[in-house]
Amino acid sequence: MAEDSDLEKTEQPSQRRLDQAREEGQVARSRELSTFAVLMAGGAGVWLMGAHLSHSLLHLLQEGLTWDASVAFQSDLLLPRLYRLTSETLLAFMPLLLLLLVAAVFSPLLLNGWMFSFKAMQPNLERLDPIAGLKRLFSLHGWVELAKSIAKALVVGTAGAWAIWHHKEAMLGLAGQPVNVAAARMGELLWDGFFAIMGGMLLIVAVDVPFQLWEHAKRLRMTREEVRQESKETEGDPQVRGRIRSMQREMARRRMMSKVQTADVVVTNPTHYAVALRYREQSMRAPIVVAKGSHLLAARIRELAEEHRIPILEAPPLARALYKHGDLERTIPEQLYIAVAEVLAYAYQLRRYEVSGGTQPVVPSDLDVPPELDPETSLH
């Protein structure tokens, strides 16, 4: 049962799955939205350019139907005349055609934003499989599309029938009116019918767009196994990640240990903690922590310090405070400046004594370590 549940597509698609589908051209599409946008653009174009279009058409009809004997009996003039009339017709309708083209091209952006994918344009022989085509035709998706087409026809047909029935008396009265008055009235009736049909189309779009978004998300749903596999691919296998983190810690530890030999002094607990400090008066405003560790790592720091003849000072409160509040390659806390200054002074004096002899320096004691920085003191 657990295996069956892992194979069921119950999980919402991840962002990676959505991005991959988008790259392949698989996005939610609504033909109803595109149709509505093109029709509205056409209606707006006719509304704005109607006077210009009617004037151009009237001029073309008058010129095209005007009898010209000189042209009628000279065949070499017919083709240029036909070419000129055709060009004028195209130029007259060009703004409207461009508006429809823009609406058809950019209407999908209302649902998916800008997208360009070559994968959707690549040939796919599976689309020519007749068996697969029949399965799609009689699938649940096919029945849903059929139901949508019937519902669309009913809604649009009902809107158109209502517009005709509502204006039936006005339409019947057009026969008794003058031509110019009847033409103007007919234009008003056509606009009323257009807006009624667009209202029905708007209702279809309001239902179809959420349905297409839901169906697209459903189609991209993932199984639990796919979610786990994608997590491994994007974030890496947990064991591999653990191994990588372990290797990174080991490399960081080695880099840190290699800097112990550059330290000026090592402060110890004496066994639990060890912190290596370095200070260069010309380039540093305060001492920095070059290495720190506890237990086995602290023991290794002490071994390296002895190997490179770096002074080691046992100062438990200071060692605990530096280990707790000091960051690698960062300056020590300001509250510890005085205590560390005494430790560094002791280290410099000890090195001078080992090289030149003289009076052996006194090991500093009672270092000024604020109680709030000492972990053991702050717990009490």
C-alpha cells in the first residue's frame, strides 16, 4: 500500500518541474481567452476605425463598379487597375489586420507571460500515431473539451438569440426606413448583438481560465518518489552531502592547523581548550584568532605550538572566553584587549629571554576577563 501511494501523483508540482515544463512549451493555454481577445480587438478596431473603413470601402466600390470604356477594351490596363484597387483595399484594412495580429500573438501573455521555446516547435512523430489520437479523442480530456464546446455554443447561441429576440421589432422595421437611416440603425443593432455575444464569451473565459490553470497543475503533479528523487538531484543525496560537509570541515581544519605556526602565543585551559593568537602591529588593529579547538583538537594545537616553539600560556578563564567569543581570522572581543595584551607581552619577553637570556619573565596571573565572557562563570 505504501508503494502504491508513492506512485500516485498527489504532490503539487515543484518550481523546478514547472520551469522544466515551461522550457518545453508546456503551459496552461486557454483558446477561449485568445478568441475573446481577438474578437474584442476586432470590435475595438472597427469602433475606432469604422468611419475610415466605411469611407475607404465606399470609395473602392464606387471606383470598382464605375464603367470605364477605355479600360474595358484595353486588357493591358485591367491588371494594373486590379492591382491598384487590391493595394488600396489592403492598405485600408492594414491597421485593423495588424491590431488583430497583435491581439492573437500577445493574448497568451495574459495567462503565461512571455515565453519562447524551440522544443514545442520540434517534430514529434508520436503526435501522428492514430491509436494515440483515438485515445486522446475518447479520453476524459476529450469528453471535457466536447462538453466545453457544447456549453460554449449554447452560451454564445443564447446570447445571440436573446439579442435578436430583444430587437426583433426594430429589425423588422428596417424595411420601411430610408437606406441611410436603416444602415445606421442596423449598425446599432449589430453592436448590441456583438456586446451580448461578448458578454457570453466573457462568462466562458471566466470559467475556462481557472479550469486550464487547474488542469495544467494537475497534469504536472508529482509522485512522492519523484519529489524525493528531485530533492536528491537538486540538493544531493543526504549521504553525499554529509560526506561533502565532512570533507569541507576537514579541509577547513587543516587550513586552520597550518596557521598555528604563524601564531605568537597559544592560550590553553590547559586541556579542554586551546586558542592560538597572532598580532602584527603594522597591519592589525588588534590580535586575531588563527586557530582554536577543544579536547583532541586542542591537544593537536598544543603539539604544533611545541613543535614550532610557540609560547603556551595556561589561562583557563581567558582560554574559555576566547574559544567561546573569538571567531577565526577575526579580531578578539574588545573586552579582552587588556588581558590579551598582557599575554602577548609575556610571549614577546619569553622569546627574548630564550634568545638573549637575562631575567626570566613572570607568568601573568589574575588576567582581567569579564565574568560575562567566561562560559563557566556566566552559568552560575
